[in-house]
Amino acid sequence: MKPALLTFRVRNLTDELYATWVGRAASQVLIAPRRTFELSAKVEF
């Protein structure tokens, strides 16, 4: 059996609320997502 690759990722670890201006209009703001956890596995067989 070939080795598996496990990946664990945390986004926005501190759960900060922040926004980024997007586009040219000053009224378009992208709010950051809440804290999220991801786990993935890559298996070849």
C-alpha cells in the first residue's frame, strides 16, 4: 500500500472580524469567513 498524505488546516485561527475592500466601488467589502477547520486525505491505490 502506498503512503497517504493527511493535511489539517485552520483558517482565521484567532477568529478576527476583518474586511477587505474589493473592486473599485467603496461600497463593496468582503467580510472574512469565521474560523474554519479543514482535514483532507490523499490516498493513491
